[in-house]
Amino acid sequence: MGATYSKALGMKDRHSPIRSGHRPTVDLLTVDIWDTVLRRQCHPDAVKLHLARFLLLTHRDQIDPSCRGVWALLRLRQEAERAIGEAAKEKGLDDEYHHQEVYGLWLDLMGMKAISHGFSNRLHLIDRLSSLEWAQEKWVSYVDSEIEDEIALIPAKEVAFLSDFYWSGDALRRLLDHHQVGHWFSSGHVSCDVGLNKRSGRLYPHIHAHYGVLPEKHVHVGDNPHADIHAAKAHGIQTQHYLPEKAHAKRLHLEETFSDRRGFIRGVSERLTGDVPSACRSPEAYRYGQRWSILFVGFVLEVMERGILDQVDALYFLTREGEFFLKIYQGLQEGNALGFEAKPAHLLEVSRLATFAASLDAFSIQEMMRLWSLYSVQSMAALLKSLGLDLETFSALIEKHGLDPQEPMTYPWLHAGVKAFFEDPEVAVVIGPLLSQKKALLLLYLKSRGFDEGAQRVGIVDIGWRGTIQDNLAKTLPTVDFEGYYLGLNGFLNEQPKNTRKSAFGPDAREPDFSGALLQQVALLEMLTNASSGSVVAYRMGDQGVEVVTLKDEGEHQVHEAFVVDFQRGVLATVPEWSHLIRVHALMAEEIKAPAMAMWQEMIQSPPPFLGEAYFKLHHNETFGVGGFVDKGRVITTREVWAALFHRPSRLRLVQSLNQIGWLEGLLARRDLGVIFILSLKLFLAVSGYKERLLRQ
């Protein structure tokens, strides 16, 4: 060629007098690829986990039940690689294999000899796996920062890549071209193409014969001490061991974290903090949101996985908490967190209040038990508010049956006056059309959002805790299957519609190891995930079709603007990084769950002061059931605490107040109540044993 090949390719001319200027030009320079020219942002097997995740989510029902896990599938792939490699050795070759033949045996081992769903035949699925692995290798790989200089220091007539790999030389060339370094090499060779590898050393004589070069005129550069150095030297080849300190340390770290995924995820959660935007009203809330992001990202990732697994047509995130969760979902979508298509997602503006009345089959005591099972003490005024009906319309009929509309009744379904009200034909005449109108408007709204009786299966996403909005929707659209995905689920008090299924990322009362501790302070989670859009109370017809009617509470809005907005900004700021890590390391929600639950518990038991102060300024919307907003800001005085220590009636009143407050840890964390009050309350709790009794409950 005249000039050295590295110069002809336009590489940096940095030949040192020691290593290049006094060194004769060699006939052939071969360079290893992985961990030499190209590096990965992850452990190599994380690429294989990525394919395992795809198969698990898209073909779970066709996989043998004993193999339904990404790590089990990874082991099966490794088993397939070993089996094909052993068969090659029996033919006199090295233990080499092509990725596509591995896929075929892999599918057989997991029980997928017959392919039906989603792909026309087996070859289509194998081609899809090839495309996914190729795309993932492009995603996770990058060019080593120092290797170009290393190659340029060795003058050679020809430079070729030489790799032990299960993708063909043509595929590896395309990957190098993708990273814009393919022009470094005039040619290249991969072990699987010839059935010989560097590990055995048999690939080196093959290369010498191919190029017609002598071993002493050949230099090989690589990172592996055996395959790239010892095996090459055994054939008389000059070698250059390429092992840059920082890059090698990073590789060792990736190997360590791959074997300790939980520790890796926990470490990520702890370091996901960055600069606080200057516009933040509460920097403390913003930073706390960054730390807390693991819980919400883990939950939404599970929603993304389950939507694919359950083959839903679309996901619908329910207001108001769903607005926040939808932003996380969209962030994961934008970051291509799974590496393949997730289900479309939409916002659904609903509430218990806006859907309950529309879901009733009839105005009867039996139907109303779905409400009374949750609220066994209720006034007629609260009942009508829960139905979204005007009290004035029914005042005369309520008085007719001797009922005080504002008087709370325990077990109203047993009250003679309530029974008479429900059996009154006059009531039926008035209320029947109102309930029918509510159902018609809800159906119109649902149709405007993309689903009606023609939908097959939809996913419902909400914070929890019993999934009653899902029940209302399922009863309104009995031909649609509703899959419900929740942060946590408490025990069901009503019979579940046959067209519903529910699952929880966190605590689930149906599980044998269920502990209700994490569900004791659900109002706090609702506050942190709430939106400022207001509660949906009804639907009405407008000039542009059906419209959503909302109600906003000023006290709730103030807390949201002062604390919650910045908390949510902190969470959302981490989503791009989470998305990148989920994609690169093939993380799944199940792996994130344990550290996420630990964070949830920490929030309840050791809250920062700002969180307690924000919570106790909250007006919690309980229009459905209670008939209004509950003020969490009622302050207990120091005098009341001391009176409770010595006076039984005062003690009972204090206990009642503490029960209403609920979250003692948040109360004790507040900085605005004074040291004397906090110490007095701690003394009362220690003497009375109240806290221990509460935990037992």
C-alpha cells in the first residue's frame, strides 16, 4: 500500500519514536472488538436479558410455566449456546454458534416449538429477535475513547478486526459502521463464521493462511489475557495487551452490579439527585421527589409491562393521580425504556362520584350496599352528594319519611325511613331519569375517549386502594374486560364484577404475606401524586360535545402549589435517567419493587419536616361517601395533651383526635408546633401505649 494502512484510513498520525518510529511495519494488524474497539454500557448478558424480557412479556402463555422469568430464560439461552457449541466440537470445530441457531434451540427449550400468537411462523419470531438484539447492541455499545490512538501507534500494511462472537462478520461490520469506525479496518473475521476461535488459538493459523502472512509479521491487539495474548503468542504472534485502567475498572463494576441487581438499583436511587431549578418554591420537596422516584417509576414500569403481558388495547390513567403517572409513562415511552413498543396511553377524567350513580343497575338498597360497605355511617344529604344529586330536589320526599337529611345514620340500610324512601314510587319517578341521564353522559364521555361496548380489553391505572372506579366502569360497560393496575390494593368489600381483574405493584391484601402497614397513610400518597385539575363531579353536554365538570378546593390547591408541584417535578426530572437504565440493563419492575417498598416505608416512618407540615395543611376530598372535604389541619393543643395524661374523658377525646389525624410520625416531624408540644405528645404516647395499639390494629 505504500503508506501504512492506518494512515491511509485517515487515523490520527501519532506514531511515537519509541513504539512506532523504530518499529518496522508489519504485514497484518488484527484488533479485537469487544472491550477493545467497542464497549458496552452494561454486562454482555444484559443484552440477552433484554430479549428474555421481550419474550416473557409478549409470549408468556406459550412459555413453559417453569421458565416464566427473565433469569430462567437467560439460563436456557446459555444452555442452548452450550449445546450447539458441544455439537460443533464433536464435528472437529470449536464450540461456536450463530445467534439465529441459538434462538431456534432456545425457543424449543422454553416450550415454544409451536408459534402462533403475534407472528405468522417461527422464522418471523427469530427474525424479530435478531432485530431486537441488533438494535440493543447499537443502543448499549460505544467506541473506546483511546483505541484509535493505540491502533495508530502500530504501522501495518493491513488492519483487520478479529473477534470471538456469535454474530457474523458482516453484522459486526455494520455495527462498526454505525459507530463510524468501520473504515478503520480493511476486512474482518468473526469466530462463528468459520467455527474456530481465539480461545482455542485455532483461529490464528486460519487468519495467517487467509492473508498469506507469517506469524512474526502479525500483531494482535486485545483485552483478554488468554484469547488475545497467550493463545496468540503461542502461535508466534506479536501482541499488545489493551487494558486501559478506567475503562477496565468500569467493566469490572458492571460485572459486579450484574450479580447484585438489587444493590445496583438501590445505588441508582440514592444518586439520582441533581441541581434544583431556580423556579422551585420548595427545593426540599424537589430533592425528595428525586429520591422517591424509584417508587413511582417502578409502579409505572410494571404498568407498561402488564399492559403488554395482558394484551390490552390501551391504557387509561384515571384522574387525578393518574395525570402524574401518565407523565412518567410518557417519559418512559420517549426514552424507549423497553426497547420495543409499549401500549398507547390516555387520560381518563373520572372519579367515584362521577361514575357511581351511572353504574347503578337500579336505585335500590341492594345496589347502594356498594357504597354503604365503604361508608356505614351516612346522612341522606351525604348519600345524595355521593350520587351527584341535588338535595333540594329530594327534600320533601326525605321529610315525608321522617328523615333529617343532615343526621348521620349508622347502617342506613336498616333504618325504616331509609327503606321507605327507597321503596317510594314517587322517589323512583324523580330519580330514575336522573340516573339514566348520568349513565348516558358517562357512556358518551367514554366513547369520546376511545372506548365503548366495542372495546375488547382495556387497562385501568390508578393509585388504589380498592379499585371502586374500575368496578363502576366495569358495571357500566359489562362487555369490556377491565385490567386494573394499582400502586396498592386493600381488601375488597364488594363483590367484584366478572369482567375485572386487579393487580398491585405494592401491598395487596389478597396476598398471604400482606401487611397493611404501608396502606395506613394512603392520604399522604394521594397528596403527593395529586393534580391541580380538580375532582371530576359530573359530565354535561356542551357546544363541542360532552364536557367534564370539576370541583377545586382552594386549600387543597394551595398545598399542591406550595409543595406537591416541586415534589412531582423532582420525580419527573429523574425519568430520562431511569428510562436509560431500564433499557440498557434490561431492568424489570419486579427487581425495583423491594427498594421501592423500602422507600415507601421510610416515608411513613421517618418523614422530613416539610412533608408533615404540607400534609396537615391538606383538605382531603371525601365528597363521595362523607359529602365534603376533610380538614387535616386540626391542631391539638399542649393543654389537651397534658389533660389527657390525668383525666380519662380528656384522654378519650385526645385519642379520637389522634385517630382522625392518623399519621403520628408526620405530626411529630413538624417544625411549626413547638418543642414543648412535641415533647408532651411523645410523653403521652410513651405512657399511654397508644402508638403500639395503633400499630397492632
